[in-house]
Amino acid sequence: MLKTYNGRCHCGAVTFEAELDLTQQSYRCNCSICRRTRFWPAVATPDRFRLLSGQSELTEYRFNRRKNLHFFCKTCGVRSFGVGTETPMGKMYGVNLGCLVGVTEEELSRVPVTYVDGMHDRFEPPEHFSHL
Amino acid sequence: MLYNGSCHCGRITFQVEGELSGAVSCNCSICQRKGALMWFIPRQNLQLLTPDENASTYTFSKHVVKHRFCPTCGVHPYGEGVDPKGNAMAAINIRCIEDIELEKIPVTHFDGRAL
């Protein structure tokens, strides 16, 4: 069920709200950037994500084919969300579940996780994923 | 053993000396956002191969831990602090270390949120 969640980076410069369904799949990936940041996104279509503050506080990072926009807060370095422009689901926002406020540990622990093999450009589970 | 690590873009690279026998995962307000797997070592065992000022610094609460991150790619390779005895320590995010099998490193979960 879609529900509106509020979220923020650590220092509070970046705040957002997103309509998410936490009974649907979230993602963990083994690619070079997700491995380092342990990015754990729930996905939202662009119309279901609203940046409430901090546009000017964000740094954008792109690499390789430069199709994914990786944003982080200039002050605390936290990555609240990213934008995939050509995902299997089209343009999507990846919202860092760790940045949601008012969600309990128990709720987070129940969010289903799909592991994907970004290291090999595959949207399938990688051979090893327990560390993700 | 000597380990090499880096942020994603390469602005921060480092070497760490020690025996990597385990790491800590924490659920506090910053760790749950950063998702780091931390390996605590004496600060002297961390050798930055790039200038110290290549990393940005974030502190909060008691401002005793320096959370260092790359201003270009946003990756958090290490933090710096002091242990209860006053020794300079570093917390290495082992997700930034190359050529290790991460899933084989035992992880201890720390309830930092409860502090």
C-alpha cells in the first residue's frame, strides 16, 4: 500500500517526501558504487518523489555511462536518493530507506529485498550477496 | 596484512595495515544512512595516499568523531576519533577495501540507536 513518508539526510539540509509501498521490493546491488555506499533504495516514480529542501546543498556524481544520478549532501555526505534514468522500470527515484523518518527498525527489517548483480550489469541475483 | 582502499572516484585512496577479522555494523542515525561496515584500527595503521584535505569532514552531537567523505563521489571511506584511553583511532569502511571477499568477514551488529 502506498504511503507518504518523510525523509532527510543526517544534517537535515536535504529533506524530501515520497510515496512508497514498503511491502514491495527494495534493492541491494553489488556494483562499484552500491558496494561502497550500501545503497538500499525503495523505488518511486518521479511523480511520487518531492524534494522539500536542499536542492542547492546536493552534489551530483555520475560515472561510466553517466545514466544514473547519484546525489549526496555537501555537508554530511549522506545519499538520500538517486535517479536512474534508464532502469528496467524507466526513470525512477531510488529512495534511501535509511533516510526515512518515523519508520521503526522492525518495519525496516520487514521490507523485502531483491539483490541485483550490477557488477555484471544483470538485474538478477549475484552469486554472493549476504554482505550487501 | 596490507589492504588498499578508495572512494569511488579515486580522490581518496589509502592503505591499511592489520588483520581484518571482523567488522561492525551499526544502526545509529548516521550509520543507518551510510551503511558502512566498520573496522576499528589505530589511526597510525591508516595511511592516506592522497592529501588529508581531499576529504570533507562531518561532525555532529559531541563532535568527537570526524566522518570523512569524498566531496566528489560522496563515499565515506573512513572516520577518525579517539578511544576511551585517548588513543587516536580510525574506523575504516571495509566496503571501500579492494580485493577482499566481503561476505566472508564476520559482522557484529551494534545497537547504536539505543545509546
